[in-house]
Amino acid sequence: MLHAVVQHGAGPARRAPRSTSREASMYDYDMVVIGSGPSGRRAAVQAAKLGKSTLVVEKGRRVGGVSVHTGTIPSKTLRETVLNLSGWRERGFYGRSYRVKQDIGAADLMARLQKTLDHEVEVLEHQFSRNTVRTARGEARFISPHEVEITADAGEKRVVSAAHVLIACGTRPFRPDYVPFNQTNVFDSDEIIEVPKLPRSLVVIGAGVIGVEYATIFSALDVAVTLIEPRSSFLDFIDKELIDEFMHELRDRNVGLRLGSAVTSIERSESGPVVVRLADGRHVTAEMLLFAAGRVGATDRLNLDAAGITVDHRGRISVNPATLQTVIPHIYAAGDVIGFPSLASTSMEQGRVAACHAFGLAPPPPPEYFPYGIYSVPEISTTGLTEEEVRQKGIPYEVGVARFRETSRGHIMGLDSGMMKMIFSLKTRRLLGVHILGEGATELIHIGQAVLNLKGTIDYFIENTFNYPTLAEAYKIAGLDAWNRMGR
């Protein structure tokens, strides 16, 4: 699948001349991009590098989309700030009570966040400028398959036409009527980054990626966290052994897990606690609530009917996964608005692929595997097949496991947790999957990704030298563990 490719450049530097075809001359722009998130900005830059006139329409105050302003960058910045100020990484040496800053407040978190966001916006604005990508601030809506109306904040309207349109509007939090959002003590996942004060207790509804990330970030601040999920399991696309290990760590930190029971009601007052009642008769009380049970495509105001495009019950658009085309061939969609995997990394590549296809440039075949990163505390990252998937395929296999505490770097860092799991085929000796839980997991995973896509075997890990001391040594330890079990 093309959306599985992860690549951070703007693509092959095959520059095409600015369009002078009769079809293109009929329109104001060769491509109009709705949204400036990861997929939108990558598509715009790629189109511009091909010599095409490009306009990006962004309804927010600044370019960057959800990824920069309320999603990926803010949540990861918040995580890094919490780990630094709380002294989380040093507690293995200095004890659980150790802190770099004793009294951490919301203002401490916001200061670093604002600096990071300003930098991200400046980089993006410069990237647009040097590639001659034009931008327009306002809300976009279709008035025909080739025409988009842009409404500015002051109400002025203008219509632009385009030979191709990319819908990259992203998503927004799902906000059901039974949740009493108030931006005081009941928040959605976009609002939580501007929390006015840090609570002593927090209940998180929804154990998806976003819910798990925020639950563990607040837990690292020693906030008493309860995580509620109506299903009996969570993060089902992750190897089950890693999730079991992750749940053990959460329980060890006194994170309450309420799995397998739906929420029946939520009661709150402006100054009092929030009470969540569950179908199994339990109730959970906390100072603050985060509702993170899913997101919906931000498509309701695009007037997609005028373009001949429909959406599903969550506002998502169906596309051809190979080309990113919608049912209307000249209209593309990319990023979170088309659903899984909803990663900034894969969204960037989707935008590039869409722009390349629109202007007749075939991108190279995509790699088979891409990494998935969850920025929880601790991190989780995975690529390739899980053990459950290997079993379903009937592949004879062996597993190798390394604990970070087995590495010298782990001792130096004071790590007492963290693991790497690798799965190998007994028949071909090829690597089938890599699954990592712990410090630096989202960085370490790329070694496994490279070996997977190059169809490497266990011999790579046995025969190669890794820097010492590093956490990457875990690859060799896990490889030797599997090799010892595989027989000669």
C-alpha cells in the first residue's frame, strides 16, 4: 500500500515545467490543497517542485494544521517537557520522589510548547515561501468539482478553480452529546494541551493511542490516573506480549485500568469533581476528565456533495490506496481524513504520492513495512508482523527477547524496564517483526524496519557490530536469544 511508505524528503527531484496545457490554463491553479497538515504541506511542496502553481487553504490562524497546533507536535512536546521537569528518566538512580522542578504547573508546560510551535510554523512558512507555494487563510468549501470557495474570518469570499484538489483537512475530536465538555475540568484531546491547571487526579475515557499517551504523560507527573476503555483490550494492533508488559508497568505506577465496561453517564460541576459511572456498577471520581474516544473527519463544512464525494459515519473519505484518488479522479484525499494508520509520517508520504500521481509522476514502489510509534511513557514502537499474525499465517517461527536492563547503556541510564522482541522465520531465517517497549523505542525501531524491508535474516544481528554502550545492542542480544533457540 502506498500510504505505508515513510519518507521525509519531498520526493525525487525530477522537476517538470510549469503547466501550459490547455486544461491547466482553464484554472487558476494546477492544485488547490485544503489543509496544511503533514499531507497537505508535503503535497503542496511536491507539486511546486514539479513546477505547478499551488494554493494551500488553511482555516486556522497559522499554517501547520492539527499536527502542529493541537496534535502530534504539542502532545510530544508536552511529553518531553514532563519527562524533563519531573526527572522521570533519572528516577531509576535517585528514587521515585526525585524531581528536577518540585512544583510543576501548567505554565511550565505551556512555555516550552509555545516555543516549539513557533519554530514549527516558521519552518513551514519558509518552506512554502522558497518553493513559491501560495497560502490563503480561510474556510474552504466546494461549489463544483473544480471550484473552491474561500471564506475569510471577516466574511470576504472568493472562488478559486483548480485542475486538481487535495482534501487534507484532517480530523477533530469526537464529541458525543453525553459528555459535558466545559474547558474547565472536562476536555477533549485538542483542548487538553491548554489545560489551565494540573489536576491531582484524572480520568481518561478511551484507551486508543491518544488516550494512552495522555494518560501516561499525566501519570509521569504523579497525577492519579484512571484509564477507561469499553473493550476488554486496547491497542490490539500491537503485539500482545508488549501490551501485557505495558499494562504491568502501568499498574506498577498505580494507573487504574477499567477495561470491558462502557460509560453510562458523566456528572460534573464547575468546582467539584467529575463522576463517571460505568455499566458494571463502578464509578470513578476525579478532578478532571479527558474524553479521547476517537476522532472524526473535519469534512462536514466542505460541502462535498457539490464535488460528488461522500463520507462514512465518521466523516472519513474513501480513496484508492494506490493513488489516493477519491471517486472523482481529479480530487484526492490524504492524511487522517482517510483513516488508518493516521500517522504524521505516513500522511506526509500520502500527500507526496497524491501530488506525484496528479501530475503524471510515478513514485517508486513503496517499502512493505513502515514503523508505528506510540509516544506513551514508556514509548511503544513496532514494525512488521506481530506474533499473533505470524501464527495466523502458519509460519514456523522463533522469538528473541532482550531486556534493556541487560545492556550496559541501560544500566548507565538507570533503566529497570524496557524490552525488545524480534520474530524470525525458522524456514528462511528472515526477520518477520520487531516490537519495542521502552526508552527510545521510536528511534530504535528504524534498524528493524531497514532489515525487514531489505529482507534481512537473523545473521545480520549476529554478525554485525553495534556501538557500545547503546540501547541498540538489544538487537544483538535479542538476535542471539532467538539464535540459541533455533538450533543449528
